Amino acid sequence: MKLIIFVFFLFLLTALASMLVFLNMQPVELILTPVYKGEYYHIPHIPLGLLVVLCVVFGFLLGYIFSTLHRMFK
């Protein structure tokens, strides 16, 4: 029963992330540094929804790594 609930929530999370990416297809450019002598670093144009989903996943991954490290060295 737990497996069925887990698969259902995983499917729901995937569907919501896909809907977010589909509804926000406007390409954006994320500038990583300010302009210095006419140069700046940026990532290529990607859809806004994909950028949001990737940032959330990256945040969860960083939180997981930091909590694991905290538990290891406690």
C-alpha cells in the first residue's frame, strides 16, 4: 500500500512539474555576474518553467547533502 501511495505522489509531482514547464515556455537568460569590461557570464536561453523546476530540485539536493553532512559530523 505504501508503494502505491509513493508511486501516485511521484506521478503527481512529475505531472505538476511538467505542467509548470509547459505553461512557462518563454525563454529567459539568467545572468550570473554583473557586466565587467563588457563581459558577463550567463547560461543559455532555457524555458522559465524548466529553470524554476531545476532550481527547486537543486535546492532540495543541497538541503539533503547539508543535512547528511550535519548528521555525519554531529
